[in-house]
Amino acid sequence: MRPHYDFVVCGSGSSGSVAARRLAENASVHVLLLEAGGDDDVPAVRNAGQWPLNLDTERDWQFVAAPNPHLNGRSIPMNMGKVLGGGSSINVMVWSRGHRNDWDYFASEAGDPRWGYESVLDIYRRIEDWQGVPDPHYRGTGGNVFVQPAPDPSPVAPALVAAAAHAGIPTFDHPNGKMMEGEGGAAICDIRVRDGIRQSVFRSYTYPYMDRPNLTVLTGALVTRVILDGGRATGVEFVRDGQTHRVGATSEVVLSLGAIHTPKALMLSGIGDSGQLSGFGIPTVQHLPGVGQNLQDHPGIGCVWEYREPIAPRNAGSEATYFWKSDPSLDAPDLQVCQVEFPLASAECARQCDMPEAGWTLYTGLVRPQSRGSVRLSGPRPNDPVRVDPNMLSDPADVRAAIAGVELSREVGNAAPLAPFAKREVMPGDRTETELLRFIRDAAATYWHQSCTAKMGRDEMSVVDAELRVYGIDGLRIADASIMPRVTTGNTMAPSVVIGERAAELIGETHGLS
């Protein structure tokens, strides 16, 4: 450890690993990457099919949401990665870029066209190493991100795509291109798996630079707050092996701790809503009422079928998807369904149904949720837990979309192309409107896409500007999914990589790095 680095990047997830790597490409720059979790070189991380074994282990923060009256009083698990690679080391490895409208909305909120779809498409083409059918307008080759259509998928996956077509949903060669410029569609998933091995963002970006003398990666380092000198960030404080340490950042601090810990670190540093901070005796350095607000996530609802004959999951066990609209008048799809090649249900629903040992799930997600939640402190100390309240399904529009999404999943799941793989529909089955609504409130869980708690924008609730700089604080940027003004349409790993790339570009421009 050096007492000072040029840049201190906090968090090695899908944005932090990218930012650290790009900054370290300049040999004259010294970069420290801090990660609260441990090593990723364990079978449950490396073996793509073992991802569920990471949940509720030391590689998971094991957050639990506050009781939610809109989910029949349930407190749902909110798993997040606590390991080198963050979420990209424990997720399902689906590469989903987001819809054109997402990025154009980001550009509008930021007042900067460089966040728009065409600019972001350039980034995606530059960073990808696409292994599917050549599509040079949308896909790139030779970049850091190995991505391919799920190889040798289970026969139930192409059957899902055919069943979606049976329900009037168009099909595409891949889900990251033209399909996400319009109404949506169905396709075999793009995944970050190579020969059965997970390709985490840390392994793709940071790991190849681990032998560079200008990059230091420290595990077991829990960042607790940003060190501030007046209105400037000068370093960070972290706890490792029970001891508190301080390290300086002569140029910038980059927070990439995710949508729960990034606002926590800001608030413990005196950056946030002054009323909340004063209630815990934390002096306010910068009043930013948006810190910890605007929490968004994709609710997921498991609709389950029993296999006629069991088929073992392949790849990561999720190989087909479709995006569609709950209302034809919408400007973009607001539903995403990922087929899961095993039964997946909330604990409440599993207790109520005769769950099969072998089955498949249409995990019905709301990707344009209107509900908004929050992340709040419960005390002034770093070991005081945060209160996470996603407020899921609190907006009536989300409830209407969920009902439409489940009804569409039932239509697709019971369509002729999937009949050879379905012995019976386990849940939800035929229900009255009242029964279906209760099922949805019992079934809804997280898609693990927590985001938006330190949003980019120009209104009073914004936390960062178009260059990801925290308002009112010099030398401090945020690079993770918390800066999203709204959650992207689909899985959030790929957009988080783009955020890391943009952060590194912006930092490079500020400091004249080539």
C-alpha cells in the first residue's frame, strides 16, 4: 500500500473494474482498486452453471428489503455481489444492452448527447468480442467483452422463442441490436460464458492488468466514507481485518459500490439530505436530497411449468428471452421474460404449490417500473445496516403491467411449441382477478437490478452531472448503476460496463490521460 494514489476506485463490480483497468492503461498513473469481498477464484463463481450457489454466502451482501405492504407484507432478499467482480461474478451472465429509448432518455436528463443511443452503440461495438453471426452495424469484435448466443442451448430455449412467435412476438438472431430499437422481440440470450466458464467483468478487464506495477487491487477492504477537505475529496477511509485505514487520492475518488452502498458511503461522508444526516449527528458537507432516493429495480414473477421429461439446465440455465409491451400504446417494451431452466418461485408461492423437482420458469419482469423506493441510513456508524425499501408494486401502473405480463407468460408458456416440454402448468394457473393479484404480490421478487439511487441529471434530486461528478464536491465521481436516471430495459450488467467506460473517458479528458 502506498499512502497516496492518483485514483482510488471503490468497488470492483461491472463499472469499477472497467474504470480501474482503463485508468491503469496509462503507465504513469497509479490506481488503487478496493473491494470489500474476497477472491473470485472459486468453483461457484468460475463455473457458469453454479451461480445459485453464491447466493446467501460470503460472496453476497445478503441485503433484505423492508417489509412491503404491496407484497403482502413480505421482506424480500436483495442479493448483491460481494467478491471481485461484484454482481458480474454471481449473476446469470446475460448481456443486455438496454433499449434505444433508455440511452436517449439518459442524454436528455444529462443534457449531453454523448449519453445518447448512437454514442453508446459506438462504445458497445468497440468493447465487444462478438462470437455470433456477424452484424457489424450492431456488434463489434476484438474487444474486452467476450459475448455469444447461448451455445448448444437446451431444446426448451428455442421452443420458447417459437412460442413467443406463436403469441405474435417477432423473433431475432440476437437480442442486442435492432430488436431493442422498437417494440421488442424474442431471441436466444447473449451470455458472458466461454467453454462453461463465467467471463466476469473483473476477469475481462482488471485481471489481465494485475501484474502491472501501477495497479493495486486490495480485497477485504470495506470503504466506509470519502475523506473530504472542505468541498474536495482527498481520499477514502476503509476497514480491513478490523482496522481502519485511510488512503489519499491526489486526483480523484471514484465510487463504484452499487446502488445500496454508494449512497450509504456518500451519506456517511456528509453528502445527502441534510435533514436525514442531522438526525444521525452527521455534519452536512453537501446537501443533496436525491442521495438514496429514486431506488429502482425490476420485479420478477415466477410462472412455473413441470417438465414432461427432465432436462438438465445448460450454460447458466437461462438461455432465451423476450421483451414486449403490456400496452400497445407504450413507446418501448416494458416487459421482459427470461426463461429459467429450473423451477424458480418465491418462498411464499413454493409453499402454496406442489413444486416439481424438474421444471422451467418464465420469470416475468417489469423493466419500466413506475414505483420508486429508497436507501436510508439506520445509524451514523459504518456497521449500522442501511434500510432498503424498494417499494415494489406500489404504483398501480406496475400492478396493471404485472397482470398483463403474467397473462402473456401463460399464453406463451401454454403455446404449442412448448407443449412437448410441459407436463402441467404449476403456477399461477387459472385464477380469478383477485386471486391473480394476490399471486403476483406473493410471487414478486427482485431481478437483482438495483439502481438509480444517485441519479445523473439537472434537477434538485440529481446527485451527479453529465460527467458523473458529484454536485458540489470536487474530485469525486460515481460510476455504477446508481447514476441511472431510470433503470434500463433489461439486465443491467452491460449498461454498467458502459458507465465504467464513460467514467474512464471523462476522467481521462479532465486529467489529460491518453
